[in-house]
Amino acid sequence: MGGGVTYSYSIRKIKQLAAVLIRWVLVISFCIGVGGYVFGAEELIAIPKLFLSTFKGTLLQRGLLSHCWFLWSLSFIYILLPTLSRLSMSRKRLIFGVTVSLGLLVHIFSCVVGMPLEALVPQAFRIWIWLEYFLLGGLIYPLCKKGVRVWTSGMFLAVSTIVAVGWQLFAGSFLMPETACAAHAEYFYDSVTCVVWCSALFVFVEALRPSRKPWIHLASLTMGVYLFHKLVICFAGCFIPLDDVVWGSSVGFLAVLFSSFVLVGIIKKLIPNVFDSFCRL
């Protein structure tokens, strides 16, 4: 989080994000268009229309590439990065405190009115949340450098996980039941329990010494796992009841995570050009 980040760097990263996004939209639109033509549901001429609707869906969180909203939110952070990188640590802490407070207020009011107010804003535009987590990583990292035991950080992560999941199930089932919030983690990203959980996860990963080669290899696959996991979910849903709160958040989660890592690892090993085009940001 040091200073010196230039606008040319941010523009270059945004161009890379846009290129990956457009490739995904092109491939998915083509596959849907051709598939519809083969099965008599659509005409090939509909592919341009599919491209536009799919591209729009990445921003508004709709369709098969709804999870690609993350690339948009990341682009917004890159726009702010040159300015953020030049702020003093005290100002970063101040902005972090403001975003945490804003998120807490939104979450409290959501519980009071019985529906997630976050749902009124597409995920890509919930800038207060993504700015909060971006700053969180930079604020926690200096603490991790002092050294944290794996056992201590692991226990903290386990406890914070139980608390975060418990709060989501309780609030989603009883305080905000109208939209079945218990099944949607996105409505709890700005809750204190989720912020604490993310902090615990960050500290635990740092305690595992991620500079070692196996961790570096896994880290290189994580963005690919995120981009491919929606396709894996579509396939895994045929065998595992992912909509079930218990099965979906336990067996389903682990199955999708493991399968996604295996798939992306195979792609990186056997067809690196495809990996670079669709997974490397």
C-alpha cells in the first residue's frame, strides 16, 4: 500500500481486466448462440444480441457470467488506486473507519427493515465494501509481519467462521427473511462478523508462510478458480443439491472448490495460452 502507483499502471491493469472480460463474454455468447441454433431455440444472428445482454449481465450480476461483476469492482478500485497509494497511513485508517461505519449502518438498517438494502445496489457498485476490504488488507499486513502462530490464527479463524456463519443463518432467516438472505453471503459482506472473518483468514494464510512454492502455485490459480467456478457449479448442481443451505455450504462448497482448482490447474499445465487469456489478470 505504498505510494507511487501511477495512472498509467491503473489504466494498463483495467485494459487487462477488460480484455479478459470480453473474451469470456465472447466465448459464452458464442456457445449459447450456437447451442440454441443447434437445438432450434435461437438463430445464429442472435449472437450479437447475446453478447450485449451477457456483457450487461456481468455488470448487473445476471446470467451465466454474473460473477464477473468482480472484474468491474476491481476496475473501480484501480481507478482510485493512484490517489489511495499516496495517502498517509492515518488517512487510510480514517477512510477505512468511514467505510466500516457506513457498512455497519447499512447492515443494521437492513435488519431493521427486514430486507438487505445492499440489494438495491448491484455488487459492482458497492464501492464502500470493496474499498473497505482493499484497505483492510494493507492495514493488517504490517501486523502479520511481526509473526503469528499457525495454531493461534487457526483457532481465531475457526471461531470467527462459526460466528459469521451463525449470524448469517440467524439474520438471514429471522431478521431479513423476505429475500431468503441466509443463502446469499453477498448481503453480509459489510457486517462486522464478515470483516472479522476476512481478517482472520488473511492472518491465518500469512501464518502459513505463503511465500513457499506450493502456496505460490495455488495462488496463481485462484483468479482462474473464481472465473471458472460458475461453470463448475452448473455441472456440480446436477449431482449435489447446491441450493440446500447445509449441503451447499459444506459438501457442495468443497466439491466446487476442489474441482475448480483441478480444472484450472490442468488448463494451466496443458494449454497455458488459454490460461493466460482467460485467467491471468
